[in-house]
Amino acid sequence: MKIGSNTYHVGCSTDDNYIHHASVMICSLLENNKENDICIHLLHDVLSDANKDFLTALAGRYGAELIFHKVDAPRLQGVKFRKHRPLSMAAYYRLLLSSVLPDVDKVLYLDVDTAVLCDIKPLFDLETDGYALAAVKDVVPCFDDHRSALSLPYSSDYFCSAVMLVNLKYWRDSDAEDRLIEFAKRDRIVYCHDQDALNYVFKERWFQLPPKWNRFNMNYMRARDFRDYKDRFEYWRRPAIIHFSAYKPELRCFGVRCAGIYDHYYRLSGCTTLKPVKAGFLTRIKPLSSYVFRTSLKMLGLYDSYLYRRLRLRDRLGKVR
């Protein structure tokens, strides 16, 4: 495929540990966008030739272009990670998008643990001039200590960086990349890695998307979190993108919402890197029990209080988020 002015650019980051996720994301994206010219930009540091060949062939099945970009990893040396559930360095690669893609003005960045279920053209049709990016408000409440760390106004929302329509021209014009990296290297309590840096630099400079563009597969949203009934209906019944946050398909856990969708695109992709892991009953039931517990608290209006108390307890124990 020849890259032209009508090409939709999609970015992602991965390493060899998440090829199964990348396969699902790429396969679902291309399967549901057969009428669009797609160019996928994959940011990586270490990635085996075998995995590169597989992903290239997967994209080639749909006539799409897949370009590998080896990131300037030394620029990210010194970025901070939380001690509790730290992410890999690949989470920070998206901060380098404007230098990695100097000739691209708009890119849809997707975490590899997502599945795209619809045409992405409506996103690219949005007029986002004057905004750094378009994203969905995060489902996790942002409490005062977190807002203070980001100098985030009380009236402002906090977005999730898993799905972002990025205005790279805005990034370049505002010298955003250096500011993002500077914040990522600050000595601070780390809450959400790259997401904190993006929210700090781009507070009140982001365009809010409807929740259907980033549906968490195992996180309940209350009716009051939606603008209207249609938004709620689309989020639950017709999501555009599903975010499989912290999903571990190798464990074959019980009751994972939308697992059938993930499995469908994994098989369709032809990926074979995922090896089932033998896990006990308690491990396999944990996602379902956690979902039921959180959902029950939210329906009773107690979730925010529970989460706040949990964070405060973690502070007393000296654990960094």
C-alpha cells in the first residue's frame, strides 16, 4: 500500500512479551477497517525478527503498511515507575511520538491491549485544532493528592492514555515532547506513569471523546458517568474500542467480560505465542470476584469511599502507587 494523504496513521508500542495483545489489536483494527488505508507505526526497543515478520505478514493480509520504529531509549533513561504494579518502559514510548513521526500530523495511538470494533474514520474527521489530543475520561477517580501532583484544577477531568487521537503538529509547535519527558523523570509519587505526564502537560488542552471509544472490559461505569442514555447504551452494547486492561488470557480466568471477542481476533490473527499457564481456582476466579465486588460498591454509591480509604492505607504502609 502506498501511503498517501488519505491514509489513517495508527501508533502502538510493544515488546516481545505482548505480541499476543498486539496481534489482537492489529487484527481487529484491520478486520473492521477494510475500506480504509491504514498505516501502523509500531514503536519498540527490543523486538525479535520472528515477531516482526509475523506482524508484518498480518498487516500484509489486509493490504496495510506496518512500519517499525526503534525508539531512542536513552532519552527515556531516568523516567520513574511506581513500585506497586509497575509497567514496562514501553508505556513511555508514546511520549516520543512527535519525533518518531516527524512527517505525520495526526495519529491514533492505541495500547496493544485493545480491540478495535468499528470504523476509525469518525475519529479522524474530528476537528481537533487547538487541542493536543482527544481521549476518554478515565474510569478511575482522580483524588486530591493525585490532582495536586499534576497541578490539575479541581474542575478538570483526567483522561486515559490507552486510546488517543494525537495532534502531533500541536505537540511540535508547543515543544511538548521535552516537557513530557521532563515530567516523567521528576522525583514524585508515581500514579499512572506516562498517563500522568500527558495529563500534566496537556491539562485543559484535550478533547473529550464519548466513553464508547475506550470501554474497559472489567470496570463498571455508573449511569451518572454518562451524558445521556445513548452514550451508556453504546458503551455497553456497541463499543467502538474495548480496552482489556490488565487482562492475562494465558490464565483462562472465569467471567472475564468480552473475552470471547479477544479470543476471536487472537485466533483470526494466527498468533501462536500465547501459552496457557496452569493456575489455581482462586487465581482464575479473581477477575470475576473483583468485578462483582467493585460493581456492587458502585451501585451502592460506596466505591469512591472504598478506593480513597485503600489509597490512604497504602500511604501509611509506605507503598508508592
